[in-house]
Amino acid sequence: MELIAGHVLFRHGDRTPIQSYPTDPMKEKDWPNGYGQLTIAGIEQHHRLGQYLRTRYGSILSSNYTASEIVVRSTDYDRTLMSAQSNLIGLYGLKNVSDDTIPIQPVPIHTVPMDKDFLLAVSDCPRYEEIENEVYQTDEFKKMNIYYEPFFQKLEIWTNISNMTLFNSWGIADTIFIEHLYNKTPAWADDAVRKNLTDINELSFHYLYSDDDAKRLHGGPVIQDIWLNMNNSRHGNSYRKFKMYSAHDTTISAALAFLRINYPHQPQYASALFVDLYKQNSSYFVKVEYLNVTDSNKPYPYVLDGCSTTECPFEKFTDIYKPLFPGTFEVECMKKNPTPGGDGNNKKMIIILSVAGFALLLIIAGIFVVIYRRKADRGAPLLSSETYSQVA
């Protein structure tokens, strides 16, 4: 088979914690560059992943950056942008492409504001928030919360955070995981505690995308973008030989869930999902592989539901997933069940209209007062412009 187009969606590399908890002795100042930042280890992880991508996609990519071959898309976070940069250095290497003596080969990385990034599942989406609340009310979720309630009670004491659940303990699990990597865990975070936190973390990733709408809203856009590129190549339209998406563990989990191959786990640092298009004779095939071991060069190939082998005919891939693709952000992210009284925008409009109505009433009242006074003093002359200017 001939490789036609490659697509990789990866998680950023090793980073500092995103947040802390009240009793944590480690504060933001104690971490390099503060919270949520890529570490040196994360830079190195992505440089190595980029080198692997060179061996994987070397048959379709030039040794030097060629704009018509590749496009790189990242979420607008420092850690994902820097991961993409580190990865590209591994993919293309440090080369002197100018008359200067500095070995550098810039490659553009595209992004959009976080709240507008529907493609990589970090946008503000009211419908998804609604889905999360629906998940909270399911019997399965409630049972898991009851099961872990004794542990949550202890966690509340250790962290001084109240009302722990599967979802809001997620941040604690992430912080403790990173602190353990750097030998900075508190005394209470022993092996048993960390095991519980890991299990809770993995269950959270499972429940995040257990709903079909959640899979479609968060995982559908990036798979749809990949499908469009593959479809363009089949029809002789403009396409990129390689598309790179630098994102997060949640983005990968959502894409896996959309493809119906997710399982309870948190994607590791620099993990990568590959969706590649191959051609044999006049037929096209899609191959999906997942690399979920940091610094591993052995991705796991999947047999997608409805396909008989790991090489899924493009037509079959299209039949399975195209009907599930989402519409636009504006359509998909509207709340399914609007709250009584409308959302915040409606409340603002009501306030504005109320103020305007009150102001109109004052104006009308003022006009009546003026008319009344004129009738009461018919002989008095109107103020001239000169008199008005003096009064003002």
C-alpha cells in the first residue's frame, strides 16, 4: 500500500500542575514558569516524537519544510504550542535554510482563541456543559460516587476541599501524579491513595465522553477535519500530505470515543493518535493507530467497528462516521434545554430594555410638565438662545 496522507493528533509533553489545593505545600512559584507549563522533559519527549514522525512519514514529506505539504494546528496554550515547536524540530531537524550561520527552519503553527476552538475541543460550549450535568444525574455515575465516598471524605480532610466527586477530584489526581514524578508528594499521598486517584482519573475520562452527543461535539470536529483532507486527496482536490494537531489528553480521549475505540484511561504525555490514508491500486483505505506509551515507537492498530481489518476501506469509514459529524459551533453548542428566563445574554437584554423603558417614561413625564408650565404661564416668552447659553 502507498501512503497518501498522514494525520497525527497528539497530547502535549510533560508539564507542571495546572492547579493546586489549599493544603499543598507546593505553590506556583515552586514550579518552573508556573502552572500548566511545558517542562524540559516535555520538550525532549516531543523532540523524540518528531523524530519518529520523520521515520513514519518520510515517504511523503520533504526533508525541508514545504508549505503545500504540511499544516500544523495547535490549541492556544503555551504547552501545546511549545510541544508543536519541539516536535517540528525533531521532524525537520535544525537546518540552515538561510545565508545566516544559525541552523533554523521555522514552521508556522496555527491557532485560534481558546473559547473559539471547536476543532480541538477547548471552546466554551453550553451544550457540552449541559451534557456534563446530565451525566452527573445518571445512576451509574451516582453509584461510582457512592462507592468512592469514604475515600472522598478523607480527600476532603487532606486537601481542605469540600464536596468531592469523580469530576472535581480530577484536578487533585493530576496534581498528585505530577508531584510524585518530581518527588514532591505530601505524606498522605501513599501508593494506595495514588492508585485510587489514578482509577478515579481514568473513570472521569470515561464518563466525560460516555454520551453520544459528547463524543460528537468534542471528538467529531477533528475527525471530520481529517476526513475532509482525505476526501480531497481522493478527488484530486487540494490537500495536505500531513496534518498535525497539538492538543490535550481530553482531545485525544474525545477523538477515540468518537471512533468508538476509547477505554477508561488518561492519554499519556506525548501520546499520539494516527489516522492515515493509504492507496492500493485504485482503492483507498484508512488505518487508525494509537501510541499511548511515552517515547514508544510501536503504535497499536485498531480494527474499527464495521471494518474487517485494520485497513478500513475509505467508503466504509465514510459510511460509519460521516453521519455522526457535527454541524457548526453555533448550531451544536446551543443548549438543548434552555433554563427558564433565558441565558445571561437574555438577562442583559431584559435589563437594557427595562432601563430604556424607564428612561422613556421620564422623558414623557418631562414633556407633560413642560406643556403644563407653558399653559400656566402663557404670557412668559420662550428662552432665547442667548439666555439658554447663560443658564447652561
